[in-house]
Amino acid sequence: MDNEALRSALEHLTEEARRANLREARVIRGLALQFARGLAFGLGTVLGASLLVSLAAWWLSQFEFLPIIGEWAAQIAEDIRNAQK
């Protein structure tokens, strides 16, 4: 092989290595982004469900005239108040 062919092969190999590094960086960045999205989705789901359950328990505790639901919801509301202290 002459110098020109060797230089061309080396440049081609260098370019392929650069492309491989870029692909790997994109994969790692993509995985990190998906992980962060999953964490945000999980946190939002837990917070939203907690808020909805709290509101539903409070709302049900307002119905004192329904003996079973009213007492049960009042007990849940009392438990929530005790947990916040």
C-alpha cells in the first residue's frame, strides 16, 4: 500500500470512530432522558393520586347523614390529620 491509500484508510477509520462515539453519546443521553421522564411520571402519578384520595376522603367525611360512609370517611380524615402532626 502506498502512503495515499494508507492515509485514506486512516481517515476513514477516524471518521467511523467519531461517528461511533456520537451514536454512543446519543444512546446514553436518550436513556438518561427516558429515565428522567419515568421519574417525573411516577412522581406526578403518586402526588396526583394522593391529592385525589385526600380530597375524596375529605368530601366523604362531610356526609354525616350517611352512617357507614360518614363514619368511615371521618375516621380516614382523622387519620390523615394525625399523620400530619
